Amino acid sequence: MNPIPVILDTDIGTDIDDTWALAMLLNCPELDPRLITTVSGDTTYRAHLTAKFLQAAGRTDIPIGIGIGHPEGSLNFQQPWLEGFDPAAYPGTIYPDGVQAILDVVAASPQPVTVISIGVATNVASALQRNPALAAKCRFVGMHGSVYVGYGGQPGAVPESNVRYDVESLRKVFAAPWLEKIITPLDTCGLVILEGERYQRVYRSQKPALRALIENYEIWAKLVTWMTVDYTDSKSSTLFDTVAIYLAYSFDLLEMERIRLRITDDGLTLPDPEGDEVLAALRWRDLDAFYDHLVERL
């Protein structure tokens, strides 16, 4: 089977889970990354972080696109890792217009492209606005929402961050006629924490990409306000975005359900028969097996 062409749209550099997702993506033979775009906040910082990580992983062949955001107030928790990085010397390609890069990659692909969205939907909605025909050539896989379960496995829906920071864009994305429209809400992705011997295999690895990952994790853990205890030597934080990477090529370990969702103004994703239909990963079939798969891919 030929690898699936994918575009990763990411707000890498605020929560560390995007960096884990990128490391996973680079090691998935099922996927062929054609472009990585950055979204929200300081998207140039995010693009440079992506570039340095790709360089560490030996994957500067993957182009990067700087998407829509604004540097003011951006939470650049991994900025110290960029010390000494010279974007002008970067051997890969960084496009200044990430939204146009999305359209160009899709137009050039003879196969449907899977857009993996692990940040707010601003770039994807903008691409749809420029070319509404985009959706008919793509699958959409998103880490968005909270249907029945909130953060930390707590019962009850909450406004999930990738939704509430740009509600209107996700509404446009959910309303578009994608070939497939797939999400992992907090119901499943909010439960993923790697620990024990599985985590140690990643933590102790000498692979350049994984060394870069752990370096970023240790920097991030010292700067984020919600990490009251530094446990970077024993377990990961919640790896929400890795589930979206998995859903781009497999549903085997998850229970998928077609459900119609309405997005409220404050960012809730509520079941509603008048809402937009998505295929949602609402429960794990085998979370333990996913941990083994994740470590294997990393």
C-alpha cells in the first residue's frame, strides 16, 4: 500500500504534545508528509522550531509553511531550544504563505491528501475560503473537541483549546464536504500518557529525533505554568496529538462513531441532530496496544 500523503497543521511550541506528534509522524511508514504548516500565535517561531527539529531528524526534505497567527502574547515555551539556530542557513524550504502552500500541495497531488489538524482550524478554514473545492480532494483528521469526557478523563464536556480559540474556523471546517471528517476529542486523546518502561525506551534513546524531543520536553516542563512537578525522567505529559497522527492511517485500536456535533460560541462540541456529521473516536478499544504502537513508531 502506498503511503498516504499528509499535511500536518500544527501549533507546535506551546504544548509539547505537538512535538511528540511530529516525531511520530516522521516514523510512520503509512504516511508521506508533504508539508508542515504552523498556526496560531507566533507562527514564524513555530516554523523555525519545526525546521530545527526536521534538521535534527534528517528530514529537511519536508517543506514548511508559515501560517496565520500573531506573535503578540504567543506562548513560546520551547524558544530556548532555538538558541543558535540560523533560519537563513536552513537547507530546507520555508514558505511565507502556509495557506497557499496547503492549496498548492493538494493541487499537485494525484491522490487525496489527508490534512491532520492539531491546532486551531484557522489555516484550514482560510484555505477553504480561498478554494472551497479543497475539501472534495482531502480527508480531514483533527484533534478537536470534548463530547462526553473532558481533560484528565473527567466526565462531562468542556471547551477544548483547539476549538475555543477559533470557533468560527472549526465551524467552517466541520461544514465542508471532506472525503472523510475524523476527530479525536478529549474522550480518547486526553487519556494518553506514556510512562514506565515504554517511556524509558524513548527517554533513553540515542536517536537524534528522540534526543531532540526529550530536550524540548525538558525545556518546556521548566517554563509551563501548569507543570507543578518535573517528571520528565519518568513519564510524558498528555500526548493528545499523537492520536490524530494514528487516525490518519488506522482506526483499529479505537471505537469510532458517526455523530453530529454543534459547536457553541464558547467552544463546546455538543451532540445535536442538526449539527455537522463527523466520525469521532469516542472510546478506546485497546489503549495499552496503542502505547506499544506509539513507542514502536517513535
